[in-house]
Amino acid sequence: MFEKFVPKEEAALAKQVIFQLTARDFASVEAQLDPSLRSPDLRSKLDEMAKQVPSGEPMSIRTVGAHTNTTNSITRFDLTFEYQYKDTWLVANAVLERRDGKVVVQGIHFTPRTRSLEAENAFTLAGKSALHYAVLALAVAIPLLVVYALIVCVRTKVPKRKWLWLLFVAVGLVQFQFNWTTGAWGIQPLSFALLGAGFFKAGPVAPYIFTLAFPLGALVFLKKRRSYAQRVDA
């Protein structure tokens, strides 16, 4: 699925420019840069970047990030590749823009790494904090609570509009997002999550992002269920 979102022509051009830079073919790189980037010290900057590249040929090249955005007839491509060498890795990012039918390079950035992104962002419990364990426990407990409340709601005789209760119970409100790799977290007040929890990855080697939401509907219904049961008994 990820490969379907990678722009093939622009990805090939980005790899070509990165190869030219690693091969120190600075003249070819400069010819494809946006004119506004061609400063007097450009050659020295390119030389410093080339020094970050490990020696030898890469064992593999993998596309790990691809974002495309179009604004006012200008399309911007943010492409990230992972180069694997014998004992190290290099993450290369290239930003391209297509305007007036021509593609220019807006930026190139290299980041040497000691581990692959896949290994770095793998799901593991080793070395994790108490917050990691709490998030994992809630990611299991909240959906179980919501499913239980849904089953109870289906079996309970609600006076009217049971479908509204089912919808309210099925989602959690106010999302808490947690990056499993870095431990960074944030809150999105105006959002909801089906079954109150979940996780996603922005790419094949991106970190796992866990989402938790407060199961307000499930808790409210379980509290009101007694009153509905009493009405039926009466």
C-alpha cells in the first residue's frame, strides 16, 4: 500500500540527485537545485554533506517516506530514503517541487544512523517506562470496556433511539496520542476514536502511534442501564 503513494518519477529523480551528491558530482547537483539555493558557499556545503556518506556501495536502498502536497499549482514532494551499508545506515531526505512543468530540488538532508529505522521503531517492551506500560494496558482495557458496554446496550431495552446510544458507546472522546519509540505524547481535544483506542504507523518503518480516548459513552450508558432495567421491571 505504501508503494502506491510513492511518486515514481520524482523518487527516481531524488535518488539520482542523491547519488550525484554521494559521488561528488557537485556540478550536476547544482544544476538541479532551485536557483535561490545557489549561494557562493554552496559547493562547500555540498562537500560537507558528502563527507557524511559511508564509504562503499550501499547494500540496499529503501523508500521510507513519501509526502505529496499541492498548493496553488505547485506540487511539493518530500521523499525519504534509507541506505544500508555494511555497518551503518544513512537516511537521506530530498524535497522537490514541480511548477510550470519543471521539477527542481528544494533541499537535501543526510542523517547517519547506527541502526535501521525498522529496528529503531520496532514494537518492543525492552527499556520502556511505566508510561509505556500504562498506555499499553489502557489500549487493551478501553476497547474491552467499550465492547462490553455495546453488548449490554444491545441486550438492554432502551425506550427509544437505541442506535444513538450504540453510536455514543462505540466511540471515545478526546484523543491522547503516544509515540511508542520516543515517548512523546499529545492531546487532541476535538477528536474521537472508534472503540476508544487504536494505533497506526505513518509508513513501513515509522514509529507506532497509540491513540487512547476517554470512553465517556460506555461509562454513561453502564450507569444509566440500571434505570432502564428498573423501568422494565416496573
